[in-house]
Amino acid sequence: KRKPIIIVDLGCGQNIPFYYFAIRKGLKIQKYFGIDPLLSKKIIQKYNKTYKVQLIKNSLKKKIPLPSSTVDYVISFATLEHFDDPKGILNDAIRILKNGGKIILTTPTFRAKPFLEFLEKIRLLSSREIREHKHYFDKNSLRRIIVSKNVRVLHHYFEMGLNNLLVIEKLKTT
């Protein structure tokens, strides 16, 4: 909470809820990059007028459009399962982290798939969103897609084992 931080939010959504959550929690934000393929021009124009917020419409198929070693935190809540190449995007997120920076992400487990599909059938979840799920993960499958050896990885299951919480810290190089 003391020093201003640079945050990248992968799959930020139209209303950038994490940005407002961080502000309410008293985080000092130097720069917030929200990246999402569904951002509208209107939303981008609205938010990009501020110095602290930069929204980028990008499908994240190849790379995160930011320079290496420039970000304090990358967050991604319930988006990794939507990427064509989650391994590539996760390792690219490590690339843009400063030494000591962290990735914090959530993604559903294999156990969540039938539950989410049931909620979709009874119209409690968006059909489009559930159909876009390309991957489900567990602790081991998440660890296997992390290529970098210069990281510390913490993993926890939550919501009765239906979701993964992954925290990746980029270690300082000597």
C-alpha cells in the first residue's frame, strides 16, 4: 500500500472492477493496464483520458503488448481457461514482471466443468462464456505450463476445490 504500483489486468472486463476494488482498498496505482478482447471503443476512450488507466483491446493470442520487466502485478481472474495458448500467455506474463513482481490468477478446475455446464443449462451462467472455456486445470497441470525456473509458485484450491488460485513470484536475479 505504500509505493505506487503498475498493474496489468488480463481480461479486465468493460467496467474494470478490479481497478475500483484496488482503489477502495487504498492501493496506490501508478498505472493500470486493462487488457480484454471485448473492450468497446467507447469504454477505451472513456478510461484512456485518465493518466492512470490504459485500456487495450487485445485477444492475447500471442503476446502481452507491454515491454519486459515493467510491471509489479499481473492479475487474471477466470480468464486463463479462455486463452488458446494459456502456457504462452502465462509465461509472457512472467516476462513483463519486474523482479519480485507477482502474478495472481484464478481459473476453474477439472471438477468445475460439469458444475459450470449445469449452471449454464439452467441459465444461471452465460452460455457464450462457458462455451469459450478451452481449458480446465489442476495444481499439476498449472505447474507444468510454467516454463520459467526463476519463479516461486504457490497454489491453493478454493470454492470446494472448483477453482485454482495461483500466485507466481518472479525471483530477483543476482
